[in-house]
Amino acid sequence: MPDIKLYGVTVSAFVAKVRIVLDMKGLAYEELTPPDGYGSPTYRTIVPAGSVPGVVIDGKPVSDSNAIIELLEALAPEPRLMPEDPFKAAKVRSLLGFHDTRVEAAARTLFPVIKSDWRANSGPIDTGIAGIEAALERLDTMVAPSPFILGKTPCFADLAYPVTLQMAEIMAAEMEREITVPDRINTWRIETAKLDSVARSLIIARNAMEGWMASFRV
């Protein structure tokens, strides 16, 4: 078994993605907060990119969540989370990219709004939620889970979305709003959340989000 250290912050959906894969593959690891914060000179001596998540596996640093999970697939092939079929694998990578650049990116726009006097200016809230809902509507045209994207067993793309959707909904609720999630996406999210590894990270992320938002409440 390799020696694995996972560096991250618990509010991050990207860190959750890696943690879920580590847990699904039954890999032992130590989860650590970046010393002096991510991006710090101290942390960059460990993970040169200075970003989270970062892993150090047998002394070798790796950054970027999607690069990390594909490395984990190569090191621990079971259970298989990336299909061997090249077209299916391309679909998984495409959906991972859509998560990172569209859905998570849209949800991320609510982070600075939480920190602001959002009751005095509701415009950024409505804009942010509209962006999230537009991304989810587009996602709904791209997938037909049954119950997972590729059928009966989960893949990387299934694991990327639940924490991000929860994060977006928690922030929206904090600002007295709701996010409309397409029925098919919501059913898929609920089914994926039943996986033990996903459920564990959902709890970690929810607790972290609640603690983070509490610091900005008036």
C-alpha cells in the first residue's frame, strides 16, 4: 500500500472528490490541512502548485483533482471507476470537466456573496442561482443515469457532483433562496449519496460549510 497524504480544506468539493475516491478504493491515507494555508510558501514546498487538493504519494506530490483520481485508478484499479471503453472514458472526462468548469464554477460565485451584505443587494444572489440552474439544466440534457451515469456501477463523474450540489443548496438556503434541480439530476444525486464514501464526505462538507458561514452571520 502506498503512503498517501491528502492536503485540503473541508469546504472544497474538489477535495471531497479525491477523498471519496480514496475511500471507495479502500486506500489508507492521512488528511491534512496545508501548513500556513494553501498557496503559502510552506505548502508549496510540499505541493509546488500550492493548490488543493494536493496529494503526496510515496513522497511524490500531485495536484489537480482529476489528475489525482486518475492516478489513484492506476495505483488501485478496483473498484474500477474509469471505464476501459475509450468513448465511455471520454464521456466521464467530459462530465468531470463540466462539473469543474460549469457547475462548481457557478456555485463558487456564491462564496463572495455570502461574505457581503447580501440582504442589501440581492442582485448577485439571483445572478448566481440563475447560473447554477442553467448549468444543471444543461447537465440534464447530457446524462441519463440508470441509476448511475454508466449504468449499475458508479464512475468518477457520478462522484464529482453530490458535494457541489449540496454546497450550492446550503449557500442558497443561507441567503433565503432555493435552487431548482431537474428531477432526473436530483434522483441521480440522491442515489449517489447512498454510497458510504459519498455520504461520509457530504457530512464533512456540510459541517465545514456551516462553520464557514457562521463566521459571516450578523
